[in-house]
Amino acid sequence: QVQLVESGGGLVQAGGSLRLSCAASGRTFSGYVLGWFRQTPGKEREFVATISWSGGITSYADSVKGRFTISRDNAKNTVALEMNSLKPEDTAVYYCAARNILISEYGYWGQGTQVTVSS
């Protein structure tokens, strides 16, 4: 059974930083694209960042570009999201996800971790 488990969420003041981590178990995700998404109540889940299987290619939503950094460690089967200069509008449940490089849809999702940024 494949599992993605996020950790590192919490409450932080605006301007602060948090580091989210996601650990995968059940299979290796070498060869998979990994991503982070977020969702707030009443809104659709939105893309935050993605990283290629080699880690050499990253992509970010405009709203987080320059503030967030995605990274992965294939040896440890983990993906991280370093979040700096946090804003109240970054408040959301953050999900990590994985997809095979040959498939456009993300097939594996974590349970989510809450990030709350106070003003």
C-alpha cells in the first residue's frame, strides 16, 4: 500500500517560515514527479510547486515564486517544501502528491497538513 505522509505544518506569524516534509512508503518514487498543492475551505485545490524525478526541474505557482522552494531526496523517498516570507493568504491545508512521469494526473496523495499564517 502506497502512503504519503506530510508533516511540518503549524501556526506561524506573517513573515515567518515553515518547512513541510512528505515521506513516501510502500514504493520508491524514483521516476515519479512530486508536487505540493494546497486547499482552503470552499475553494478548489490549487497547485503550489512540482519537482521532476531527478530534481533538476522545478515549477512554482506565481503566488509562491521566490518564497517557496521544493526539493526531494530520492534516497530517502521524501519531498520537502521550504516556505519563507509567509503571508496570511498562504493559510491552507497542504498536500503532497506523486504521479508517474508518463501520466498527467497525480495518483497518490497525502492526508494533508494544516498551515496557518497569522497577521
